[in-house]
Amino acid sequence: MSTDPHAWLISLEGVPSGFAGTRDGIDVMLRDRGLRRTSPELTAESLLRGAHASAVLEGSSSTLAEVRAGEGDEIAADAVRLSAELLSLVPVLRRQPLQAFARMHAVAARGVLPDEMLGRPRDGESASSLRGIAELVTAPTEAPALAVAAVVHAEFVTAAPFGSHNGIVARAAERLLLVAKGVDEKSLIVPEAAHLALRREYESNLRGWSNGGRAGMHAWLLYATEAYAAAAEASPLVRDAE
């Protein structure tokens, strides 16, 4: 019996080829556009755009201009605060994903939840779900890294293990995995912006993952191949700063 928790992905029609094509496109964009000098400022811009998009998906009404000026609402401020610390958690995610998840939630939910709830699962069932998601991060697998990131994202949203900010943490974990697994080491693509641009499909397919059985999971993964391609197009390497 296989110990690879992602082995089932390989059998789904269109999934391996879809992620392979998307990864090729990301690699080409990062290589060709990266011939220009990349900088920490470009990474910071990608993180800012991602934080804004993730906040909007979580209910924020702030514009990107407001967020850039430090004038966003509370949800936007929470997402930006997490984005500022996110990349420092790459080595933690690789070794101790549970610790990384807890830290992400503690940073995002600071000042919103009581201190004793920061980084802590809601209950025993949530703690068990969180351990299962952590195992998805560290388990040896032949599945594409992009697919692993998509699965972790969907599982996190479905489990909603924390008392708040689960969507923001799920999308941050997705971005962090793309860095940790070498897809986008400088964090220049913007998956959160892609999910926002494809919001109807994003939310519909997340519901399908949660309650649509294998067909729903299949649909989410096919959606993710499109979303990651759009994430590359949303990179500040491609688009001038708004």
C-alpha cells in the first residue's frame, strides 16, 4: 500500500499534465522576466498584492492603493502583517509545519482573538485535522509541488482549524509552500490575486472539494492549474506596479 498521501492525484485525468504545463509556464516567466534584475522590492510588491487579494476574499473592502498607503481596514492589516513575516517561516514549514501554521495564525489574528486562542486549534477534531494537513506538507511524494500546495490550501479551508482567519492562513500556507518546494523561491507569483480574479470559480471549487467527493476534488485541482497560470501573470515581473 502506498504511503504517498498524494498518490491518488497521479491517476486523475488531466491533473499531472495540467500541473506540468502550468509549472513550465511559471518557470519560463520567472526565467525570462527574471533576466531583468529582480529585487527584494519586487518580492515585497508580490506579497503586498497577495495580502490585499487575500484580505478581500476574507471580506475586506480596502483597495490596493489604501493597503499600500497603510490605510486598509482591519482584515487587510491582518493579512499585511502576516505577509511581512511569511517568508521567514519557510524553514519552519519544511521541518515543523504545525509550528508554522500556529505562528501564521498567531500573527494574523493578533488583537482579534484572545491571546490564549492564537495559534491554537478550536478543538480536538480541529487539532487532528491540522496534524493531517501537516503530514501532507512533509510526506515524501511524487505529486507535483503545485498540486501539493493546492491540496493543502483546500484542506485547510475545509478544516477551518482555527477560531478565525482560516482563509488568510490557508492562502498564506499555499504561497509559502510554493517557496519552500522551489516553485517560486523569491515569491514573485501572486496566487491570491488569481483566486480573487477567479473568485466565483475559486469559491465554487472549494465547496466542491469539501462536499463534492472525488469529482469535486478533481475539479478543484483542474481549477488550480488555471489559477497558478493566472498567478504568474499577476506577478510584478509581468505587470507594472498599480
